[in-house]
Amino acid sequence: MIRFKKIAITFMCITSVAFAQDVALKLNAEAMLAMENGLNNIQKGFLYNNIDLIKSGVDIVQKENRVYHDRKVIKSILPENKKLMENIALITSKRIENASEEMKAYLEMKQMRKAHESFSDMVNACTDCHTIVRGW
């Protein structure tokens, strides 16, 4: 009977860890999809001279990027051999936040060239994190 309890407890622990990882991966996929939509809005806004579209894209990116300000979330989505790089991923998330705040400020000052440079900084930060996670 004691052995059965140990097996049952072990199974429950494994199941709950797997469930938590699945939740984290789903959260990551949803956040990435939303961030992609935000980046697309920003790019379209620049192409069509639509500042409101740019601002809405920045808001989306900022909202979804907040997920990556949590070390536990970062660690749960990084591949096993990349978990040591959680600090780099956290710093990258902060870079995205800084670039998006910069972009908002430049938009308010009507400095579109500088706002676009901030957009480039944001995309570069995204690419840096993807380089880590995907091993490019």
C-alpha cells in the first residue's frame, strides 16, 4: 500500500510539472502571436503614415512583453540547454520595453525617423532572444 502511494504521488508530481510546462508554452505561444500582431501594426502604421496604428501596435507589444519580465516564465519556456541564459532573455525583454517607451516619446514629438529607429531596436531585441531560444 505504501509503495502504491509513492507511485501515485510521483505520478501526480510528474503530471503537475508537465501541466505547468504546457501552460507556460501555451502562454508563450499566445504572447508571441500577439507581439507579432503588434509589430505588424507598427510596421503598417509606418508604411501608411498612421500614427494611431503605430501606437496601438506599441501598446500590444508592451502588454504582451510584460510576460517576459518574470524569471519563472522565462525559465519555463527556455529549452533545457538554454535555461542558464534566463538573465539574457530578461535583459532582452527590458530592451523591448525601453525601445517601445522611446518610440512612444518620439511619436509624441513627431520625430518619425527616431521612432522608426526605436522600432528597429525593438525588432533587433526580439531577434536576439530568438537567437538564444532557437539556437540560430
